[in-house]
Amino acid sequence: MKRIAVLTSGGDAPGMNAAIRAILDQGLHHGMEVYGVYYGYKGLVEGDFRLLSVHDVQHRLKMGGTLLYSARFPEFSQPEYQEQALTQLRKHKIDGLIVIGGDGSFQGALALTKLGFPAIGIPGTIDNDIPGTEYTIGFDSAVTVALDAIDKISDTAASHERTFVVEVMGRSAGDIAIWAGVAAGADAIIIPEDGFDMMEIVERTRSGRRSGKDHSLIILAEGVMKVDEFVTRYTTIAQEQDVRGIALSHIQRGGAPTARDRVFAQLMGAKAVDNLINGHSGIYMGIIQERLATFDIVETLKKESRSIRQDLFQLNKDLTDRDL
Ligand code: ADP
Ligand code: F6P
């Protein structure tokens, strides 16, 4: 293996740059050339390949976003675009590809593997929603950003004795809501993986007030519903007027990656290169109990369902179950 390439696809996530840097450094360590494919699968199809140097990645380890840019390119599920990508990869004499992205992006890597081209995935998404791995690059940073914002919101919520509903990202996963919600000491966490009863949520915030709290904080995962709709429904049932809603939105995808995201991104980046060299393909890197793990894309994504941290979700319920 003499030349490898790396691309980032789907939503960007803090720590992607750390993975790219490790892929370059590990590639150089093995005497290879490392190409960056810009703009995800779109750039792959259009042939936007650029030889990476240490200069390209310097100072990026500590930065959010992705230096390779990202794009959503749904056309890549069609065989003719995959063939075009294959032609580009051959034209640029690339021997293996590393795809940093979510499970959608892994399907693209799998398609190339099925066409006979070696490709490996690295989980990069703030949503933490990939089966198998307990960790995806960017999740820890997104939770940290969300928590910082929620802490600030709780200052003003307390000063006005208000109820705030904070919508966090996660697509159809509730992981950011659970971690940020528990860390912030929220009165309730609402996630798509679990149903909820609005009356029970109202009772929960009321019991918090009765027990001495001056404000209420509800963390709502975006996969449940939009915050405005939630506030309208909550207000109607609670008969409480001073309720405010805020969607943290894309600020959760920005900012410097945490130490955890930088460390695991580098570990997975370096090991993805080693796996390509050792002839592996159609797999993705992951982390289980703080250690590197590898997963088969077909076996894991098709057969395994993701589970949330039920223990943490229950912890929040227990800690806020005051006199219900
Ligand atoms: P994520 O990778 O974060 O799950 P998406 O689901 O948007 O994000 O997927 C990112 C990109 O991966 C898509 O824009 C498309 O280019 C590619 N992709 C998604 N699904 C497939 C598929 N079934 N086959 C091939 N490529 C796919
Ligand atoms: O997958 C990452 C993510 O930020 C999700 O949490 C969110 O639902 C989605 O991407 C937003 O996508 P876009 O940036 O295209 O609006």
C-alpha cells in the first residue's frame, strides 16, 4: 500500500481534524503518501484529491470542523456515482480509503469495498448513534458545549424563577440529551428512545419547585419534537406562562475538541491506517470500554441495534423523583 486517501462526510464533528492528522502522520510513518479528498463523496466523484503535508494539518488538532470540508451527497447511494468514484480512485492511484463520518457515510465505504476497493470507516458524529462503538468522535465535545450553554441558561432561569426547555441535537438519538441533562442536573430529560407523558413532566417540575428549586430545566432531544411545539404543549398543561424554549442548534458542532475527542480520534486514525496496511476492509474503528475495537460494517450496522445509557437516564429520573 503506497497511497491512501481520507475524506470526511456527513455532519462535521470536533475531533475530525485530529483523526486526519493522525492518518497523515501514521501514513508518513509507514512511508506512504496520504491524499485528502475534499467535500466528502462529492469530491470523491469529482476527483478533488489533494496530497496532504504536515503543513496542511499543523495547528488543526485543536480546532473544530474539518479541514477537508464535508458535504451531504445522497447521489452516492447510486451505483453509477460509486463507479465514478472508483475511476477517480484508480486514476489517482489510491490503494485504500478512510472515511470519517456517521453510519450513512459507512454505507458509502461499504459500497466501495463491495466493488473491490479497500475502505475503512472511523465514527465521526456528535450524535453518538453508531451501533457497536460506545463512542463517536465529537460527542464529548458537543456534550461539553451543550452543558456550558445550559449552565448559562440556568443562571438567568434562576434569577427569573423560570422554566426553560433546551433542545439539543442528536438526530434520532438521545445521547447528548442524557449526558448534558444529567451533568446539568436537569429536572427532566426527554429522548426519542423513550416515550413521555407531559403531565408527568409538569408534575416533576412542580415537585422540584415545592422542594425548594427556584427554576426548572427540561432537556429535550431534537428527535422528539421541536422546542416551540414542546413549550406550547407544556404551557397549556402546566398553566404556566413564563416558560422559555431555546434550540442550541449548530453551536453544538463547533469549538475546540475535548481531550477525549482528540485522543480517541488519533487512536482510531492511526489504527485505521494499520488496518488498511494489514489488508482489512469493510470495517470501522470504534471504542469499547476505552479501548480500540473494530467492527464489520455489514454485520454490526445491519444486525445490532444501539442502546442508550439506560442507567444514566434512570439516574436522572431517580434524582428528580422527589415527592411525586
Ligand atoms: P452520516 O454519515 O453522519 O450518517 P448521512 O446519513 O447524511 O450522514 O450520510 C453522509 C453521506 O454518506 C451521504 O450524503 C452520502 O454521500 C453517503 N451515504 C449515505 N447513505 C449511503 C448509502 N446507502 N450508500 C452510499 N452512500 C451513502
Ligand atoms: O448528525 C449531526 C447533526 O448535527 C444532527 O445532530 C442534526 O440533526 C443534523 O446533523 C443537522 O444537520 P444539518 O447540519 O445538515 O442541518
